[in-house]
Amino acid sequence: MEKILKLNQKNLAEIANRIPCPTYNRSSIKTGIVHVGIGGFHRAHEALYTDQLLHDESITDWGICGVALLNFDTKIYHTLKEQDGLYTLIVKELDGSHTTRVIGAIVECLYAPENPIKVIEKMASPEVKIISLTITEGGYNYNEATKAFDFGNPLIQHDLEHADAPKTIFGYLTQALKLRKTRGLKGCTIQSCDNIQGNGHMTKNMLLSYVKRAEPELKDWIEAHVSFPNAMVDRITPATSASDIDYLTETTGIDDAWPVVCEPFKQWVIEDDFIAGRPIWETVGAQFVKDVVPYEKMKLSLLNAGHSVLGILGALLGYETIDEAVGNPNISAFLNHYMDVEVTPILGDLEGVNLNNYKQSLLERFGNINIKDQIDRICSETSAKFPIFILPTVNAQLEKKGSVKLAAFVTAAWAVYSLGKDESGKELTIKDAMKAALNEKANAAIDYPEAFLEIDSVFGKLKDAKVFVNAYTSAYQNIVNNGVETCVKDINTNVLNNH
């Protein structure tokens, strides 16, 4: 066995004899991008595209400063700090092989709770042209019921009172942009890389809502000097497991405390709206387009919603990974029907996209037995995901008086899931900011199923849609009486008979 090498800059030349590593001079790279949220997805996606770009040695001004925003990001911050921003990307191919390389695009790391002013100063730095975000769907502080920014959030109230020590992205961005304005600097691009339709619009609307209250005189400057491109991002990136870390050490002799694992597929479709310049990511596979919306809608309502469908139904059946759920022919047939009957009719024309091929590719990607994407990861924060991935499909179908039965079934299954046990009575690991409220309404739903739909911040006005409520109530009773598998079989048979 080769000697174990700790992943860091000092050992990089030696590590390069074992697996591909950055060949560019990292010490000469300037930071042009501040990225907030340095979890697995960013490191498998934007940071990889940027790393590929930096191998063109004429490009030296697009290094990434990774910001760990939240208190629980301490571990990833310390890991990357100790490894000089370096980490290993392990791509799990469909044939079971692994492609491994070291990524070097993150050239600086900051931990926001430790030094908020340093992060604000970095975001305001003249060399920074882009501030990009992976802060999860819930990070945008949007309330589905009011369709507005949630000023009731205690963290937002904290930021309004403590401008120099913010806790949310809105507090940081506001203070950084204020510094740019008062110093007479240029604006920048704020780029969301989260799974939200119109993620650029959402970012702009939520930020301006906050700014109007926190720093009203800044609003016009932001409108004139900051751009917010929409983008569609795609790559399945499961949580890194201890066995992934062990595999890396055993096969390469490299000690990386937090490598990233992902599937081979990746996609990034971006609106070309960068007010202060941008990397030429299109040379390494990104697509720049005039209108991202159709691509986003397709991906969120098919891939992301599909993940949630498999996760919720799979969890109730006792599965632990997504490939196990999609390996159940009844569940995969149900997902197919959901995509064909309820989602496809609301997508409209997608130029250059073969939808049937796309849907088929999703089932193959979900079924990649090497990825082992944990169901509890996919089901985490469903309260933030449901309004974005599933509700738009339901609302569009209600408007055209189309089918909502399959989405209603998934919603009923989520209500049962929120009781906290699978069908065999085993405890479920539920990770959701609204866990207590979901559980309370799920318990009330035992006697009165509609109670679950009363969570306005998740379901909006869905409880007023009689057609949906009837389909949901019927599905709820069916699941309770017969179990998910029997219900899904019956639904599949009915769909086939009706089409």
C-alpha cells in the first residue's frame, strides 16, 4: 500500500502521480466569485466547471472564495481550510466504475459566524464580480401563503437590528452592496444555483423586499447595478458516506476528510445576464440561453418532483436509498404515470428537448445502484420543496381541469410519512425545519385528513380546491387502510385502463 497522503497544497504534486489534480498555479488565481454554501452540490457542479476552466492558464481571475454561512457549517469550513480548499470529486459511473480527480477552484474559505465583517468585505471587494448561492430552497425566506418575504423569521429580525453581524444571506448581501455603493465601486451579479423556478427573479425579489426595509436608499442602486440571472442546475449529489472516504483512501492512498460523490450527468443552463463580466463556462459545457424558464420548469417538475415522489413512497415502504425505490416496478410505474399524465401536459413546448428521452434518462439516473442516494436526504426539508417542485403542477392542472389524483396521492403519503413511522412501524429520520408543525397536522389528519392541508406556508390555498381535497382525502384513507404498495398497483391499473 502506498503511503497515505493528506490532501493539501503541500502534497499536491505527489498526489498528482496518483490521480488527476489541478495543473494550474493556484497561488496566482484571484478570487472573482464568492460562493455561499460550500456543500456537496456546489463542489460537484459550479466549482467543477470553474476548475475545468482554470486549466486554461490565461484565465486567472475566476477563483472561488467559499463561504460557510451557518453555524452547522463549521465542519465543512474546517475541513476545506485544513485542505487548502482542495477536495476529491468521485464520479460514480453507471457501470460501477469510479472517476476520481482533485478540484482546486476554491482558493479561499471564510466562516461567516466567526467573522461577519470579513465576509461582507470580501463580497464588496472590487475583484469579486459574482456572488453565487446554494442556500437550499428554504434559504430564500419565501412564504407560499403570502407569496412574500417572511419578515416574521427571527433571523431576519436579528439582521434588521444587527446590520454588522448578520445571520442570513439577505443581511450579508445588503451590507456588501451598501459598501460597494458608498465606495463608488461597480455592482456585481448575484447568481442563484438553487432548485427554484425563476431562481434569479426569486433572489432579486426577496433581496429587494429585505432592502426596502433595511436600507431603502439602496434599492435603486441595486436595480441599476446588480444582475440576477436565472439558471437551471442539475447533478445528483448524495451525501458523502464513511465508506466513500474509506474507498478513496484504500484505492488511492489519499486522505480527504470530505470528498464529494456524484453521478456522471451534469447540466447547467444559464441566462446570459452578467453585469460585471463572467467566466466562459460555455467552453466547459455550460449552456447560455436567453430564457431558462422552460428548462427549469422541466427539471424541477420532473427530476426534483420525481425525487420527492420516490423518497416519500420509498420511505413508507422501508427503503433507504432512491435506487431501491425506483427498483420497485410498482413505484417506478407510478412515477412514470405521474410524469406522463400530470407533469408533461403543463410543460408546453421545449425547443430542442426530447421529453420522452429526458424522462427515460431520469429513471436510469434514479436507478444508478452505485449512487446510493439516501431517502432521508431526498425527503429532508420537503416543506420547502413541495411548493416549488409539486405545487406548480397541481395548480396548473387545477386551472385546466386536468388530473391531480397522482399528486394528491403523493401529498396524502407525505401526511402519513409526517407521523414519523414507516409501514412496518420503524422510526423515520425526518429532517425538516417545519417538522413539529408537520407532525402536529399529521396527527390531526388521522381523524380529519384535510388538517394536513391547512399548513398555508406550504400548501397556499390548496385546501380550497375541492377537486384536489377530495382526491387527497380518498388517497389518504386508501393508504391508511391498504398500504402504499396496494394503492400504487391500483392507481397504475386505473391509469392504464383510462389511457
